[in-house]
Amino acid sequence: MTPGDRQRDPTRSSLIAAAIVVVAACLPYLSTIRAYFLQDDFGVIQLMARRPWTMFFRWFTMPWTEDIWQYTPDEIRPFVALSYVMTASWGAAQPAAHHLLNIAIHAGNGLLV
């Protein structure tokens, strides 16, 4: 392989482009890893820590907060609920797990674009 062949290697170019996208997606959010929870995160995260991931499909048709605030918000957020269930296995009270998963999802979405 000559140096000119290396520049024309589409696999290498694709990997470099993917690495740039991942770094660009992650870099701005790295400072959030040590940040704590905000507002209503505590109640929702504790609720989701007690739920199995198999409830995911129900969250498309029912409120994900299950009336923990004494009212039912007009929203359906199954993917947020699923992410809380997933990160609860790493420790529901550990914000870093939630932030890392969200950064990884953001980087993955960047690769899809």
C-alpha cells in the first residue's frame, strides 16, 4: 500500500469522520457528568428505579409519572422513562450514569445523521 492508497481508503476516512462526530457530540457535555440532578428528577428517577423495562410499551399509552405529583401531566415520554430504568441498574441516585447514557445517545444520534 502506497501513501496515496491510504488517502483513498474509504474505510479509514469513514472511521476518522465518525471519530470527529463522536468527539464533537461528546465534548460540550463532558462537564455535565459530575452535575447533580435538577428539579423533579429525584421523584421520577426513584419511581423508574422500581419499574421493569418491560413497561416500556405501556409508556406509549399511559403517563410515565404515574401521578406521583398528584396530577397527571399531559405528556408521554417512553424513551426518557426507559433511560431512567436502564441507568437505575447502575445506581438510581448516581447522576453520572444518567448523564453518561444521555451523552452516549447523543453521540449515537450524531453518527446516524
